[in-house]
Amino acid sequence: MIMKTLLNIEDCLEAAAGLGQMHLITIDNSDKTIMHSIARQVFKGTALTDKQFALMQEKLKKYKDQFDNLDCDFDFIITQLRQPLRQIDRSKYIKVVDDEIVVRFPFKKSLIICINTISNRANLYRHDKGSHKHYFSLTDRNIDLVLEQFIDKNFEIDETLTTRYKDIQVIKGNRLDYLPHFDGQDLLNCSPKMISNVRDEIGEISSNNFLKIADRRLRHGYYMNVPQPITLTDNIAFRRQKLFHNEPKKNNLDKILTSLYQLDRFPLVVMLEDTHALDQLYKIQNVFRDLIPASEQSVLFRQEGKTDFNEYIQEKKLNNWVDKNTKIVYINTMKVPKILITHDEWHPISSFSFSSTLTKEVNTYIEHFADLIVFHEDMISPFRLRGYSYGR
């Protein structure tokens, strides 16, 4: 094949990569990836950017002797372009647009890593494919996350965001001056309504009631420093999220239910499996027999026909009306009784089940009301593991 006349830097790149002609230039392995990539780009008709132009001039100079052997004016042709340089918008900014934080920058791997770090923790992140703009909802959390990553990376940043970021750092550095929390003796920075609600649930707010105060922190939204748990009751009270997986071989039914009683985790909704309903109801009744009167318990489902389960409910007087004094309500794992959905006075703060396999309806109900969801089983459902973390 006859070598075409080299007239510009694009011709030199194509010659080095062997595009459209014979391989007449041998380049180092360390240069092949970048030079071949840019050569394919210009071969397809895409113009060079100013940075690509400067970089390829430096790379090609290493092979000047080989180009001189092709009887061309190398020093001249690497200054010539086949088409004008492609203009790149290299603006880097962080600004507020329509109640969103917009982060804009040209592609750079290190900055994309920063975006990925933020998006894994941020509220409402979005990015349109092919765009250089990344959008985050305008929240204090996102302002903190975004500016923490980019404030020292030469971005043009809205002054309102930098001001708010500085305020956030002050708050974070003195968090207990602002954060609703229990200081070991009292609830501080909490609304009167929150304090009243906590007191209504657990009674005294003091160090004497430490476990119950710790247990209610997720429910009411205040912070407190909790020690390493020792007992099962500690583990429940100091949990970091709603779900608590209790393995029967580690803590039997008597222990877990006694812990719920000690923490006064009522009202409690208990889900029974239809095929094991009688056995499960009997076991729970046996634990609470001398602690919670039957009049404060209610079973809201029945089995078809005349069954031992139905007779047990009648015999133990568990067919009670649900009201604000009801401590425990039993339902099955398949359906939420209509009375619970429409009830104005009875809402569970805890749930207990022998199985984590629940219908979407039941799961939605307990997720909405309960801040403690206990599954008493050896192996928790793998489907549920995808959406939860284990309790401590």
C-alpha cells in the first residue's frame, strides 16, 4: 500500500495507529492506548480539543526520527490541523437551580468518583445520561455532602451554598447545642409535644429510665449515646434500625417476649402463621399469662370451620373489641383486618412474628406504625435482607 502524504497532525496519528494505511510508525506500548484512542476519534471525523492537540504533539515528538524517514516536514505538519479545534466547555460550578443543587464539570474520573461517593448517601440524586450536570435535592444534608467533596477542587460555588455549608459545620461542631438529645438526665432541645409524648409512653424521664428512653429514641427522633449492649433487652433498646432479628437458638421465646414487656413495647401486633396459629398463640399466651390480662388482648382472625384455634380464642376470652386499652392484637401473616386500618385509637409501636415472610399489605402496615419489628426465626427471609440491616 502506498503511503499517503502527511499534511497535518491527524495524518500523523492515523499513520502511527495504522488507520487507512500501513503501519509505518512503531510506538511504545505505554503510548498505544491513548494515541490509538485519539487516532480512531479523528479517523471518524471528530476534531481534536486543545488539550488533545497539545498532548499528541508531545507524544509524537518521541517518534520524530521515524517520521523524518518518511520524507516529511515533521516539525511543520504536527502544528497543522485537518479541522479546527473542538471547543470544550470546561466550566466547573455548583449552583442552585429550581430548588436543586446542580454540580457541573467536564468528565474527569476523579470527580466522577466524588459524585458516586455523594450519591450513595444523598437524598434524591439524578443525572441525565450524556450530560455533565448532576442534580441533588436542596437539603442541608446534600449541601454538606456536595461541598465536602468539591469545596477545594476549584469549582465556582454559589455564595448562598458556601454560607450555608459554613453554618452546617458550626452546627456539626457543636451538635448538642442544636440536636434533640437525652443528656443522661433530661431531654434537651426537644419540643414540648415530644417530651409529653415520651413521658406518656414511659413515665419518668431520667437516668432511672435509661433503657426505655434509649428504646424510644428511634420512635421520637432524638439522639443519645448508648453503651455496648450486654443483655438481650440492651440489644433491643440500643438497636440502630427498626428490624430486630432474634434467633431462637440464641434467645428463646420467653426471653424475647420478656424483654418486650420490660421495655413496655405496647401496643404490640403479633402476626401468626395460619398453619401454626394455635401453637404460636398458645406459646405467646403462656409467656404473658400472668402479665397481661386477656381483656387487653384480641385475636382478629379466625380459621374456617370449627377448629381448635377458634375454640381456644373463645375459651381464653380473646375475642375482645380493640380499643385504646388493648395491649396485644393478633392477626395472620396474610392480611390486615379492616378494623386496624380504620381504627383511630389503636396503632402498634411494635410487631412480632415467627416468620419474616409477610404479604406486602401486612409489611406496609407494620412499617408505617412500628419502630420495632421483631422476627423470631432461625433464618430471616433473603428478600427482606435486601432492604434491611440486622439489629445489633
